[in-house]
Amino acid sequence: MKIGLLGFGVVGQGVYDLIASREDMSVVKVLCRKDVSLPGVQVTKDFNDILNDSDIDTVVEAIGGLHPAYEFVKAAIEAGKNVVTANKALVATFYDELIPLAKEKGLCFRCTAAVGGGIGWLSELERARRIQTIEKVGGIMNGTCNYILDSMTRLGFDYTNALKQAQELGYAEADPTTDVEGIDTWHKAILSSNVAFGICLDSATVPVAGISRIQATDVENFKAHGLVCKLISTGMFTKGKVSAYVQPTLVKFGEPESAVPANYNLITFVGSASGRMSFYGQGAGRYPTAYNVVQDCADVLLDKGFYSPCGEKVKAENTDFMRYYVRGEKDSWLEENTAETWGTAIISKPISVEAMHVWLKNHPEAFIAALAE
Amino acid sequence: MKIGLLGFGVVGQGVYDLIASREDMSVVKVLCRKDVSLPGVQVTKDFNDILNDSDIDTVVEAIGGLHPAYEFVKAAIEAGKNVVTANKALVATFYDELIPLAKEKGLCFRCTAAVGGGIGWLSELERARRIQTIEKVGGIMNGTCNYILDSMTRLGFDYTNALKQAQELGYAEADPTTDVEGIDTWHKAILSSNVAFGICLDSATVPVAGISRIQATDVENFKAHGLVCKLISTGMFTKGKVSAYVQPTLVKFGEPESAVPANYNLITFVGSASGRMSFYGQGAGRYPTAYNVVQDCADVLLDKGFYSPCGEKVKAENTDFMRYYVRGEKDSWLEENTAETWGTAIISKPISVEAMHVWLKNHPEAFIAALAE
């Protein structure tokens, strides 16, 4: 396998390192804006040098972001090259275009590292689907949010200090919006549901609530009730109906999710035969992420195309009822739906996920967290 | 794929059910001592009916125990049939005979369900080894022991009542020796190290301590120090040296292992690229176990032979130093190695795993538990 590697940042360098000693694949060209010198490898600033190289059969995209990653990946597929990427925003956004295009061309398109970093999550779903139906997917999919929530819970930090510490340690970006508002988890949730259920979710129907408005007083409230707050994604497929959402969720102290420390991920599927299966590991980092990129390359050598059929476009129907912790301005709807009061916050009566997120959209200053049952 | 199924108990029936709706494989004959009637399937009491049927390309062994499972499996391989089994005692005991024999014949030998039930553990190790070196394997591998320890910790049961409850719920056998003395975990630990490190461990060099001598007062002692007792297997490969052992281990409350409830398993490998990866799920049960048996059949269709080379015979060298909780008759060696006293028990100075297990052999009434660092 002759690889054209797009990007030579944290993940790109990791991929290069892991492939260096292999005999079944080699990186022959690297697209990189900086001047670097790599033995036996042509480094270029022009993507066309890779696109037009007929020796290159596989493009590994490690640039990140939507553009120009999308244009490059699309052109690579059109030119007959397999694609491996860790870019969840790219795949979640252009799922219904890129996957069918690769399939039509008889090429492989793999993105295992896009969810769970070092956890072989999408590959696991692919394997699981050989034998059974998957009924549920989800869990803790963002290391930044977990790091912040864990610092607040275990060390008593407030949100600002927890975020600052995460930034200092390299676990959060200078602009943390994508992580703390749940967008990163949302991309991963959509991708997981698509692969697990063999569908193509309409992302506009998948609501997301992040953690940026959580306060130290909320965490104190949770602790007093034996609860730990985690940002959790959920996808369910029941009787032909799909529900999917991302929201802060309160789990009981002692449950597996409550014990996930620092920037780790814990992702779970429930299968009709296997029951609950969970995967715990580094959700990011150079070598864990690069590890799954190289695993994907090994699977391309075995001609593993994509994880599941890219099925029909499906709208999520979030009619499940849950109880919520809500801290925010009380209006008549909230008062009507209040079951208990916890300090300045309330615990709601069971309300539909959809209704809760509609209310949240109109009360962007509020913080909500679902109570896991 | 035409399958001869040996045994029609809990797992055998599960395999039959999961295969019934598939087009890529079918059960054509079942070996069963009882008179059962299955549509389109020949049920026989004579193994030769399966052995001599040249249409049958794969034998699924779901009898359990060493004999006659060993004789049947060996004969099947010699007759040119692939073998899939969930029998860890069989595979751990006859590893250096059966695996090379299957390899020599160019056949597949798979046993994913032998460790972790529904967790695709051995398959994961096989996948991990494609890209990296595995440095460590182990964890909670026996649901019976975890159920008993969990009942003692969470519900305050004493050992006898916890075992009785586990038996009533079907989580422990009438004779629980194999589970509670750690033999089952020991088989799984040996098998995991063999596959992960590409070796063939000399089982006589792998010490095991079980949980049958734990008392409610021990658990109270652990709780008072924020610790939870779990039966944990360890295999490590460092600088060409292998260490491997099974022993009760004290983990801090809040660590992932401490949160594993009921009859669940939590198994971990540490890879040179991926870092720590853990797998959590049902360690047993009809469908979780049958699920991985059928996964193995799907992998036989892809001609996946065995998980790793069956390397040279290796002795474990358990020279790692650990601190131990020890409750038992105090002799001069123990007094010399005492660092603290916890009620009627002591916490030792750091001593080698090997030395601790030699002492335990001479003090079979004692209970020991290692302190995880």
C-alpha cells in the first residue's frame, strides 16, 4: 500500500511513525505547509502532487476541519483512491455524500479513529453487526469535557479553573467551543448511530446540550445526591424508531461511567445477542489516534470497505421521557413540570427529551442535566 | 459453512439459535446425549457421525471440561475440520499441542468466547497485534468471583451467603471450586498472555490465589481504607521477561475496576501505541458466549487461523515487588515483612509476587490480597 498523507501535525506524525517500520504499507508523499525533511518521502505543499500520483492508492487525511479536507477527500475518491481519516466533523457532515461515492467507486472509506481515538469503536460496531442487531450506542465520547467535569467533581474546581487547567495540559483548545458545547460529541453520536443502525441520521433532528454553563454549585448539588455529571451521547433503535441526543447526564456514583477519569472515554453498545459491551480508553492523543488510523490502513489491505450500509435518511424522534436537573430562569412551563427543588435548581417531572431541548433553546443561559434511570 | 455442533447445553443452544437465521453457515449435526428433535438437523449420540461426515467443515465444541472434549477436538483437527470452542480449560491445558496441530493442517482454531464471554477479547488482541506490541494484559475475568466480592462489598454479605446467593441466581456452580479458587481466571490469564505476547506459558510457573478464604472482616478493613477487593489476573511482557499471576487485588474506590458490578468482566491490555484499552461486558451467559462463538465461525469463513503464533515455551518470572494484605498465622517471615497492622491482618513491606505465593502455599488457611499501586 502506497500512502499519500495529508497533514503532518500531531496525528499525521504519529501515523508516519507507526508506519515507518512496516513492510505492508509505506508513506510515499506528505502534504505539509511547513518545510520538513523526511527520508525517502516527498514533502509537498501542493495536493495535486498526491492526487495525480497514480502510484498512491490510499490517502490518509490528517488535516482536520471541514475545508479543504472535504475537497481533498472527495477529489481523492473521484481519482480512485481509498480514504482513511480521523476527521469526525468531515465524516458526520458529508456522510451521505462521501460514503455512497466511495461505495460507487468500489473503494474503501474508513474513519475508526474519528470516534474514541484509540478505541476501535466503529470497527467493533462493524464486527458486532455481523451477528446481531445493535439496539443502543453511546457514552462518554469527549475527553475535554470529561477532564473538566472530573476536575470539578474530584478536585472541587470551578468551571473556569477546570477549563484553564485542561488548556494548560493540552486537553482543551484555546477556543474550546466545539468540545464544551458538545459539538464534537454530537458529530461522534451521529456517526455512531449511522454505523450501528445502518442509517443516515438527519443531524438537524439530533439535539445537543453542552457543559459550558455548569457551576461548582451544581456539582455540589449532584455530590449531595450521590450523582456524578458526565456529557453522554445516546442513540437508540427500537421498533424502527431512532432517538438520538447529546446532553449532560447524572449517573450514580459507583456506576461504570462515574468512574471514568481525566480525558478517558467510555463508549457502549447494547446488542441483541451480546448484551451490554463497553470500551474504555484514551479518547485522543497522538499514538492512540494514529494507532486506529493505521488499523484502518490494515483493513483497507483486507478490502474492508465501509462499516455498514449508508441507509436511508432518518429523522430522530426523541419522545423518550426523562427527569431533568434544571438551573435557570423559572417560567410557567418549568414550574408546571417541577417535581422537586434542589437549592436554586429543580428536578423536573418526566418530560420528553425533545420538549426539554426546545425549552433550553429558548433559555440559553440555563444548565440542564438528565437523570440516568 | 457446515457445522457439527458438540453439546446442546446453555451455550450450544445459544449457538444453534443465533445461526438458525443465517445464510452463510448452518448447523447440520448436533451431538447430544438427550433426545431432542431439531428441524432439518440430525441429532446423534455418536461423535463418529460428525467426525466421518465429510460435508462438515467446522466443529463447534460446546461440551466443556477436558474429556472427552480434548479427544473430540483433536480427532476433528486430524480429520481436517476447523474448530471453534469456548472451552478455556481445554485450550489453556492443550495449547502447545492443539494450536500447532491446527496450524500444521492449515486449519482455523478459534476460541474467542473462552475469555470474557461476550467480550471479543482474544479477537481484540489479534487486531491489536497487527500494529503494536502488547505490554500488559489482565483484569476481572470471572463473573462468579466478581459477583461474590461485589455482594460482600455493596450489600455487606459474608462469604457463605454471597456464594449461596450466587448459586441461587445461577452465577455459581454447585461445586464452585474452579471459580472461587481462581482456576478459571488462571486458565484465562494463561491464554491471554499466550495470545498477547505470542508465547506458550509454562502454567506451572503461574501462581494463583483465590477468594474462598475472604471474610466479612476483611471487606470491612478494605472499606475503611477506601479499597475494593477484586480477583485480578496480570500478564506482563517487559524486556523479554514475562510475569503472570492471579490474585485478589485491592483497588481504590473510584478506579474503573472498583466499579464493576455483579457478574461483569473488565479486561484490559496496554499497547505500545494505543495505551490502555479496556473492555467491559457480560463475562458469561448463553447469548453473550454464543455470540462470540458465532463471531469465530464468521472469522473461520474469512480464513482467520489462530490469534498469534504459538511461540516458544516460556517460564513466568514473578519478581515484581508488591505490598500485600495478609490475614493468617504470623510466622517469623511474615513478622519480618510487616509494615503496618490492620486489625488482625497486616500490610506487608514490598515483597516479590513469587515469595508471597510460596508463603501462601505453606499457609493455605491464610487470605492474601495485593495492593494495586
